[in-house]
Amino acid sequence: MDREQEEMQFLGVFGIFKEANKIIISCHKILSQITLSLILPLSLLILIHIEVSDVVFDKIIHNEVNLSETQVGSPKYDKISDLISSEWTFLFLFKLVYLIFLLTFSLLSTSAVVYTIACVYTARDLSFRKVMSVVPKVWKRVMVTFLWTFLAFFIYNVAATIVMLFIFFLFFVFVSYKAGLGFLIVFSVIYVVGFVYLSLIWHLAGVVSVLEEARGIQAMNRSKALMKGKMLTAICIYGVLSLMTFGIQFAFQKLVVHGGVGNLGRVVYGVVCLLASVKLMLFGLVIQTVLYFVCKSYHHENIDKSALSDHLEVYLGEYVPLTAKDVQLEQYHV
């Protein structure tokens, strides 16, 4: 990261993208190792989940149709019914295992990339072995933050469901269809805005959990404070990355899952989608860390690089997080 901290506050969306790309190129060796060990399995897991879920769900729909056309109580009906139950059970267990591995590799990837970029920022020597020795300790901090974020999303969605049901019964049943539809559209827009806002806080809170003392709800509050003034930039970045992710997954479904190009064609398209997903995921993780330093620069918070470097070191195999004393949040004037 060859920019001075004072200059980073002026970086916009394209500037952050450019800075992230520079870091990936300059640290291609260690980031490639992290990608192969953590990000590649994560991307492969996501695409496998899309493939398997789609295939199993199609089978369930097909069997449901057959069941509706079969006489109730017949041996064939019971056989199809048992088959559908087995398929739903398999799908549930598959998704459960998927979520566990998805969470594990996501948090490990975040911890590894953020720690690596922080080491780049402090211009310290780094090796893949050192990163992997630190990651399990950092991972625990990020996990705590994730659990608090999950709780926030859960409460948010429960509250949104209650409000939506209230709107439905009040307006659609007792007032008028048009009024209910209007309120439902307005509420849906508000819900999406809130969901995006929570997502942005979660992504930056993961970086905060690695580089600062805060974790859990403290990391979320810290993320919220850092993002003030840079919210539009964060939203644009989130939007671009989300659209690119959606594009890759949509192409995978159309060309690989439902593709009619033959087995060889599906394999080729599958590999292309996998490589694109891996590159995008690495790019997104690096961008999160760059955005953290940009937000700190915007708020004129100066991290003492020597203190950060000391606390990124591994002492006796243990990760020592930064304390408030070590992170000098001094004000500087541009």
C-alpha cells in the first residue's frame, strides 16, 4: 500500500478498486497461496451448492407433480411420498452442512486476507506459514462479530415480517388493495435499504475485529462510526460487487446447471465461472480492508504503523490484538 494515509481519504470507488488491484499484483505470491487454500474451496463450495440444490429441487417438483396425479393410498402414492420426504431431508441436511462450511471458510478467508493486507500496510515481512498460524486466533474474533451480526439480521427480519403482516391485514383486508400495495412497496424499499446498511456494517466490522480491540457489537458500532461520510462510496462498491457476483452465479446456472452445450462445454463454462468467482472473492476481501483504511483516513484517525506492526506479530503462537493504547487515534490536519 504505497499511499500515505492522508491521501487515502480522497479515494473514491475507482480509486479503491485501483488500490486493491495494486495490492493483489504486488502480493500475488502469498495471496495466491491464501486463494488456493481458502478462497478456492469456498468458491467451489458455493457453485456445488447451486448445482446440487437445483438438481434436487427439480426432482422434488417432478415427484410432487407425479404425486398429485397418483391415487391417494395406492402403493405408488406411498412410494413417491416416501421419496419426496427423503429428498427434502437430504436437501435440508445438505444445506445445513453447506452453511457450516460456508461460514468456516468465509471467516477464515476474511481473517487471512485482512491480516495479510495489514502486514502489507505496515511493510513487514510476511510468509504464508505465519498467516496460517495467526488465522485460527483471528478467526475466533471474527466469529464473535458474525454471531452478533447474525442476531441483528434475525431481529431485523422478524420485525420486518411482523410489520409486513400488519400492513397486509390492515390495508388489504380492512382498507383497500391499492393503499396496501402502495404501503407494501414503500416498506419493501425501506427493508432493502436497511438490509444493505446492515450488510455494509457486517463487512467492515469483520475487518475491525481483526485490526482493533473491538469485537461483536463493539465492532459493529465501530464499523458504523467509520462508515459515516463514506456511506455512498461503500454502497457503490457493495452494489458493483453484488452485481458481479449475481452475474457469475446466473451464468453458472444458465450455462452449467441448465446448459445444453454438452458435458465438455459445461465443464469449460464451469471452470470459467469458478475462476471468475475466485478472483472476485479475493478482490472483494482486499477492497474491504482498503475501505477500512480509507474510512480511518477520512475521519483523520492515524494508526501508528510501528504499533500495528508489533501487534500483528505472533508471540509464542498467539495473536495479540491491538489495544486502545496501541492504536493512536490522533487527529491530523490536511
